[in-house]
Amino acid sequence: MSRIVYVNGAYVPEEEANVSVFDRGFLFADGVYEVTSVLDGRLVDFDGHAARLARSLGELEMESPASRDELLEIHREIVSRNQVKDGLVYLQVTRGAAADRDFAYPDPEEVSPTIVVFTQSKPGLADAPQSKVGIKVISVPDLRWKRRDIKTVQLLYPSMGKMLAKKDGCDDAWMIEDGLVTEGTSNNAYIVKDGVIVTRNLSNDILHGITRAAVLRFAKEAQMQVQERPFTIEEAQAADEAFITSASTFVMPVVEIDGLELGGGKPGPVATRLREIYLDESRKNTV
Ligand code: PDD
């Protein structure tokens, strides 16, 4: 059975879901996106994702194609039509299709944004086998642009990072700028030393993860110590444990960094506990 996809106001079978070849998302990566996880058919942290989408659009002077309530309705409808129990909702908004290829933004009165929403079913997402064994990361230089706080669809460099990791028999790459870890290719990065959780402070250097915000809040509520500051890859390799967070992985332990094992190559207690807390608490607030 093919998926039902939402495109510019219509729910259509994926084979019939099309956007223009002149779409600025296609020609200029002039678009933003959000990934919201689905557990038991309900949306995790929807309001966080909707708020970040609005911010990304605002930073790019792009019109929002739908209100928060309309977006929620679309998300719920697409989950229901595709009978997604566990998985993801992917949403992309671009500046639309102008008449010609032109670097200058088109007049928003004449060109309306493109909106596409689709689902990816991932049965057993909360019990992903990787979460029991952890992932291995390599480090790569961070060669992305300087506005990583905007969730744009310019994902070529993160894809390259993931491919470099794969070629090394690893799962992901942590990116390094000025000797300091910024984040993972599609996740925020953390280390734990002597019980203190360390993750890079928010700025334009990293994406302001919705999972990050929730996990740090839960960690503080559980009386865990948190330091928001940059760290080096050497500090990470000398840490007791490490992990990543994102809407698609929740809290995922990291057990190897650039070939060096952490915590005997097994997921650490802090990451394991935070994953449990995150899943328990998030399930209580799904919509
Ligand atoms: N990625 N940093 C980057 C560069 C990301 O692409 C993501 C999310 C995150 C984590 O943000 P959040 O907790 O809001 O998912 C951090 C999504 C999942 C993706 O591209 O698939």
C-alpha cells in the first residue's frame, strides 16, 4: 500500500505527490523542515517543533503556509491516514516555485510557499536495538554554513559526514569547529564525566534541538548536573560516557569515538536512565 502524502492542501497517494522543477527547495535548498516523532500514534513535542518551524521561517523571511493549529491537524491526519503507530512525520516548507530561476526571493504576494508532509513508519522506534548497544562516531571538520540554528534542508554536508562514518564502519559523525565539537550530523552531542552532563551551549553554531531542551529539563528535574559549554573530542574520548539526542533517536548512547571505546564499549548508566525518563515523560505529553 502506498503512502498518503500531504502536498499544498491535498492528501494524495505518494505516486501523485509532485512539486514543480522550479521549486526553490529543489533549486536553492531554500526551505526548512521539521521531524516530529510518533509514539503510539501520537505526536511527541509537537509544540516545540511548530515553534522552531515558525522561527526558522521568520529568520528566512518566509511566509508560514499554515497556523500551528492547521499544522497539528495536518500532522494528525497524515498519521491517521497512514496508520502510523511508531515513526516520524517529516514536514518541509520551501519558498515555492517562482516563474524563473532567480537568486532573489520572489514576491510572496505572487509566489506561495510549498508545503509537503509525509510519514515514515518505524515499528518499535522506542525499543530500537541500537539503543541497547550504542553507536560509534567519528569526528569530521564542521564545514557547514554559520546559521545552523535555522533548520534548513541544506543537508549535503551532514550526508557526507554520515557516509564518511559508514565507510569507517561507524554510525555517525560529530563535527568539529575551532577544535570543539559542535553537534552530530543530525543530532545534538553530549558527554558525561563524574556524573556531570556536558553539551554545547545554544548559539548559531548548532541546531536548538527540541529533544535537547526536553532532556536537559528532565535531567535537571532528576537532580542531575548539567553544564552547557563546548568540549573537545579529546575530552569526549576521556569521558565516562557519551550520547546524542534527536527526534528520531531520542537519547542514544555513544560507545566509541574515533576508534576509542567509552565505558568498556557499553551504553552508560546516565544515557540509559535519560532515555527511559525521556520516553516516559514524553509519552505523557503526546498530542
Ligand atoms: N535532525 N542537530 C542537527 C544538525 C539536526 O539535524 C537535528 C535533528 C538535531 C536534533 O534536533 P531535534 O531534537 O529537534 O530532533 C540536532 C532531524 C531528526 C533529522 O534531520 O532527521
